[in-house]
Amino acid sequence: MTIALLSLLVLAVLQGVTFVIARRIGRYNIVDVVWSLGFVLVALVAALFGHGALDRRLLLLGLVTVWGLRLSWHLHRKTAGHGEDPRYTQLLDRHGHAPAIALRRIFITQGLSQWVISAPIQVSATAGPTAGFGRSVVLAGILVWLLGFTFEAVGDRQLKQFRADPANRGTVMDRGLWAWTRHPNYFGDFAVWWGLWLIAASAWPGVLTIFAPLLMSYVLIQGTGARLLERYMGQRPGYREYQQRTAYFLPWPPHRARSH
């Protein structure tokens, strides 16, 4: 319970500070930059104040930190110098632009989501040592995390290089990992969190936190992730054809028609 409360407090402070900064710079999409940093802070709290197996606490801290810092830096570079994210503009157009509404619907919502999704890290910090078959589960978790991290990092880099070439302006990215799935970055995030859950599930009661990767999966596939981006990209020339030949979310060999 101490880890859960400390994590909630740290995330509340993080989101509060982010809200103040967002108001000062005039755009709320800075909240996306600190999204992954919140998980790094929770993992740090778990490593410092948890009383569970030290090796698992340090492993989770290392994996979450590598993933979180890379993603935060990527999003910082991607959004720096640009205007507001259309998602937040549309959200506030529907519900009002008062600061209190933005605080509740964007920052408090993000903070609570971070707290719930980070449950495997919090619970694992108080669980006993991993033994027997659990060691194989940890190895499987590391491999799934590595798959996800690779897809996310490589996919982001490929898309950045594609967009940097003026010859590609107005065309659809369908190369590299983007030929295997229309959302390699979201799939990568998906695999990262299932990998972290497997590591936490290697010792009781970590397995009970399966609701966390399920929630993250919903957000990435049906919530504010892939499905929302599909609606936005669907109007671009060539995207319908891209949908027909490329898997929606889970990677699949290219040049094979898939339903969407």
C-alpha cells in the first residue's frame, strides 16, 4: 500500500507541474512527453521503497527507464516547435477550454491512467523472490519487452527518416516495419507492457495485475492510439490501399491482404 500511495503522490506532483508548464507555453501536448517519465518515476519509487526481490525491482527499473527515457526524448523532439495536438484541441472544443476542464480531462486522467497501468511495477516491488518456473517467465518477459522496444524504437526512427526526405511528402510510409504493421510504434508499446507484466507475474501476486496490460492494450488499439490515428489517416491518398495490404496491429508478412 505504501508503494501505491507514494506512486500516486509522485504522479500527482508530476502532472501538476506539467499542467503549470503547459499553461505557460500555451499547449497541452507536453503531457505526452511526460507520459513515459511517470512510469520511470514509479519504477524508481518501487526500487527504492519496495521490500520485494531486489533483483526484480532493479530489472524493472532498468527496463522501464530505458523505454521511458527514449520515448520521452523522441516525443520531445517530435513536438518541439509545433502547435497543439489536434486530439486535445478537439477534446476541449467539445467540453470547454477552461483550465479546470483541461486539468481534469487531460492531466488528472493521464495521471490516474499511469497509476493503474503501472500496477505490475508497484505490486512486484513487494513480492517475494522469483523461483523455479518463474525464472523462465522472467526470461520470456525480457524477450517480449525487447521485441516491443525494438519495434517502437526502429519504427519511430524509420518514420522520422521517411518524413525527412522531401521526395516522400504526401505519400504513405509503407517500408521497413511499416510494411509489416500499420502501427509498429503502438505494437511496440503493447509488447513492452506485456513483457513488464510477465516479469511482475513471475512472483505472486503479480499475475493479478493483468488488468494493467489489458488496459494499455485497449488504449493502444481501440482508444487514443491506432484506431484514432486510422480515422485521421484514412483521408490521405494511398492509405486505403495501404490498409488492404498491411496488417492493422499485430505484425504480419507484407503484401498480404488483411481485413481492417
